Amino acid sequence: MAEIVLDKVSKKYPDGALAVSEVDITIADGEFLVLVGPSGCGKSTMLNMVAGLEDISSGELRIDGKRVNEKAPKDRDIAMVFQSYALYPHMSVRENMAFPLRLAKVDDQTVRAKVEEAATILDLTAHLDRKPANLSGGQRQRVAMGRAIVRNPKAFLMDEPLSNLDAKLRGQMRTSVSKIQKQLGTTTLYVTHDQTEAMTLGDRVVVLRGGFVQQIGAPQFLYENPANLFVAGFIGSPS
Ligand code: ADP
Ligand code: MG
């Protein structure tokens, strides 16, 4: 488990304008924090800086009080949950979920135990020997989560993990994601452009616009006290 702090974090791509501007966010240990905002507002850039996939131009990123700006992604003990299409089609569910552990040279017995434990949490035990093509969209998405869970990371990062699912399935998966995160208690940073998803999932929600944080707060608080017209319009005006 982990506390993640972004302290005046900015990102300027070499050829572009400021994509993220002096962002201050503290993600509490065990918290489900959602970053929401329109396309191009800097959500993925922020997530990728936390993951270590993009350099931070200025400011400091701390995990459990330690500066990690210079740490390689694999040394941050953070797992990214990708969209389900990132599964390996030729591998079984079991091998897909085991893959990160195999890379880390974990022994067979531990791999088996970890995969089966994750499968129980994700309700995938009956499907371990199937290939992704023979699963439903929801099951595939849970396998994608399984690949993150098996490593017992300090935190999960999710970039629009449900965006390629249909509306009905997306609703179901929201419930699963939330249940699984609460059960594991793993600090989670979740990115979406969908306000309903943000308001349903987040313990707190960060509204971003053009690289600037507009407001941070619990969903109910944002509904009732939007900081400005953009926030009010984006998340829906209070009735
Ligand atoms: P979001 O995930 O909210 O849609 P992004 O973080 O992908 O937004 O992008 C934020 C801004 O940074 C956009 O203006 C985008 O064009 C720009 N951007 C993203 N990635 C790169 C890159 N690799 N090089 C240059 N500019 C980029
Ligand atoms: Mg994005």
C-alpha cells in the first residue's frame, strides 16, 4: 500500500505546450482517486509520469515519502491495468495472469498460488485454462486486472480501462472494479473522460482542464459545490 504525492508536477513535451501544469495531489493510502476531464487535458500524461513512462519536467513525485522522479518504472512497485485487448491471445488466462511473475523469475509454485488467489478474487477460477478469445468482454477485462493483482503492487494505475466495452458491460465492470479495489485496499489512480464513471468510482475525483486541476473532492461535494462553471458543466449541474 502506498501514499502517492504529486508536488507541483509539470510536464512539457519537447515539441509542445505545457501538458500538465503544477499539479498538487495527494493520493491517500488505499484511496481510489479518479482523474477526469475532456480528451487532451493531460490525464494520460499524469498517469504515465506516476508510472515512470514519461519524465517529469518539474516538481516532485513521492511514493511513501520518497522521491521517485528518477526511478525506473519496474522499481516503483506500481502496476498498470491496460485495456483487455492487451492480453496475449495465444496464452491461457492462467499464463496471461502469470506473465508478470514469470518475467520477475518467480518460482512455479508461488506463481500458481498467486494466480489462483487472484482468480478467486476476480471470479475467474473456472476459466483459467481458456484462451482470451473464448471469454466474455467482462471476463477479459478481469484477466487484465489479474495481471496487475498477482504482483501485489503498492498501487494500481488504470487509464480508461473500460472504454472499449459496451455501455451495459461498462456498468457491470464499474461495480467489479470498485469491489475488487475495496477488497484489496490498494491505492488506485484511475483515469477516465466519463463523468458517470468518475462519480461512481472515486473516493475523490480530480477534475482537469488543459493541464490544470480545476477541483478535487468527493463526488457528492463536487456535485454540490462545483468550483467553477467548467466543473459544474462537466460533471452535471446540481439539481
Ligand atoms: P488525455 O489523456 O487527457 O486525453 P494526454 O495526456 O494524452 O491527454 O495529452 C495531453 C496533451 O499533451 C495534449 O495536448 C496532447 O496532444 C499532448 N501530448 C500527449 N502526448 C504527447 C507526446 N508524446 N508528445 C507531444 N505532445 C503530447
Ligand atoms: Mg488519455
